Amino acid sequence: MELNLTTTPHAPRRADLASRYMTLTKDVMPQLARTTHGHWPVRNDHCFQRIVLDNVCGGVWYDYLQRPAYRNLTFDQAERAVRLCDQIIAGDTDLAALNAQSLVWRGKAPSTKAKG
């Protein structure tokens, strides 16, 4: 889904984009994970939210946004979050790779450096 960025009465508002992000991460993606997308590495809404927001922010989201995040997203961040969700759902973006990067930013992923 490509969003219209022009300022027309039909252009999405920041609040609409944030609401769409919440619907995708709280309802749509967890349902897909339980049904047709069983290969995804996460199932819970908060995991989808972490992955998407960390990747939108380029690091641990709460280092960039006040809580609650969905209320404090800029228009650009909300738009990128919705786009990223859509890309994940469509299989155009690798959720496992996004999750791995999120875990690296959080210091929870095993080191990929060679041992020796």
C-alpha cells in the first residue's frame, strides 16, 4: 500500500496512520502468525510493535520516542511503520532479519563476531 503524501482532504492524518499501525501489530499480524504465517519468529503483539518501532527508529524505540509510542510517532514515523508492516505481511521484508536486528540493538542477540 503506497500512501499519498500530498496535502489533500484524502491524505492520511498522523493519528490515522498510528491507528493503522496499532491495528496491524495488535490484531492483523498476531492473527497471521497463528494461521498462515507460522514461520514468523514472533506471535505476540508487543513483539511486532518492538520489531517495527525499533526498525523505524534505527535503534531501541524508547531511546527515540516517549511512551506511549503510537501517540508520539511523527507523521513520517507512523507512515514508515505502516509501510513496514505492510511489507512484512506481503513477504517483501524479512521479519526474522528485522527481529534479529532489533535484538542486536537491545543487546539480546548472540554475537556474530568470529571467535578465536
